[in-house]
Amino acid sequence: MAGLFHALKRGVKAAAASPDTKRYRAGGIAISCPHCQNDTFEKGAAQLNTAVATFLNLDWLNKSATILACLKCGRIQWFAGDVDRAP
């Protein structure tokens, strides 16, 4: 498990080094990190698995969530819907 967190931390640092800053909005409001107040993130997706769908091997039917990893501190925020790229 520690290896996963180490790999995630390395990925966030590598993304922070890229010149393409990524700012997002949800519901028309700019997103910032509640921990460090940074406003640049790496966007990803995560599947919201349910036990029944997994048992029936139908995980693809589950909804997915948008995740944003802060490029400064690594905090991950989850959003039920998609987020928009801020101008």
C-alpha cells in the first residue's frame, strides 16, 4: 500500500513540473484545494463499484467519478459529475 502512495506522489510531482497548468470549475465555481489553496490539478476518473455489480462481473455498469489531484500537496478531491476546464 505504501508503494501505491509513493507512486501517486511521484506522479503528482511529475504533473506539477509540466508547463500546462490545469484549472477546473464545478457548477460554475473555480475549484481550489481546501488544504493548500492551490488551483492546479491533475484530472482522473475512478469507478464507483457496487458489490452486486462486482459479484455479477458487471462493473462496467457502475457510475464513475471525476477525481482531481492537487499538483502542490497531492490531496485528492472527488466529484460525482464531470468538471469543466477553466479558461
